[in-house]
Amino acid sequence: MKNISVRVYIGILFSAIGLVSLFLSQQALISATWLSFGNGLILSDLRFNGVDEHGNVYTKPIPRARIYAAIFLIVLAVLLLFLQAYIDFVGTGAAK
């Protein structure tokens, strides 16, 4: 548990908020925003341990594909947030 950072805990919190908001409010877009951002934070900083041939425990580096997936999820969360703001703005009639 010592390899779990604050970013991973925040990602777990955001993912839990997204899941609960999906079940309670039935608003898929805002839930997807929470889940995307939370999962992006988890992917960007979760580290695993490995054992080398001498029996020493070391922390494995984060694979490049996981970093790219995390960046994609965080950018997707921002785009979904802008889409939700646009839909709310147009839906209220404030754009007229």
C-alpha cells in the first residue's frame, strides 16, 4: 500500500463519485466525466512492484501505453465537461 500515492486516492474518489452519480442521477455524460478523470488519474500514477533475479524488490516503471491512455482519459474528461456546459447553456435558452 505504500506505492499508492495521493493522485491514485483522488482518482479512486473521483471514480466512486462518477459511479454513484450514474446510479443516482441517471446522467451519463457527467458520470462519464467523473469516471474518465478518475480512471486517468489512477492509470497515470499506479505503480507495481517486481522481483529481480537476485530476489530484490523494485518498483516497475509505468509503461508508455498506460501514460498515453491516462492522458487520453483526462483530455476526454475535459472535453466531456465542455460538452456538458454547452448542452446546459443551449438547453436553458441562454444562447438566444
